[in-house]
Amino acid sequence: MFRGIYPPETRTLADAGVHLAEETGEVGEAAHWFFGEHKQALFEKLENELADWVSCMFGVANSAGMDVAAELEQMYEENCHACHRAPCVCSFSTVGKFPS
């Protein structure tokens, strides 16, 4: 779906990266406002901005020739990629470690 929306033939990786950076700022701003006031409308704005950010991330991957959907499918085929359980029982320090 996102390849159809953000085809790599129509924009450069740099353009996709700039778009993602702009969307990252919008997510940060929406989170700031929601966490400051905890209003439903601000939650909905944050939700919308997060969805927009994810779509832009897929756009960057498309522009780089990556298939993130296939990578996610492979990474999570046995539930959590680290503990292999669902629901995940990892702590942040478990999944935050760099591989050796």
C-alpha cells in the first residue's frame, strides 16, 4: 500500500528523509500538547500524527529499496523477536542491548 502512495521513482531518499524528519517533529509537538493537557482531542491528534509518521517511515524504506513489511513479518514470525513470547515479557534493558 505505501509503495503505491510513496513510490521510490517519484522522490529521492533525501526527500523522504526530510519528510520523515518533519513528521517526527509533528509527533513530538502532538505528544507535548497531549501529555500537558490530557484532552481527548489532543490524544486523537497524537494518534493521527503517529500514523502519519509510520507511513513516512515506510516511504523512507521504499525510497531506499527496503521491504519493511517483509522484514517485520520475518522478525516477528515467532512472536516477540527477543523473548519469542506473546505477550512479550522483555524488559527495556533486554531489548535495548546491542547484539554482540
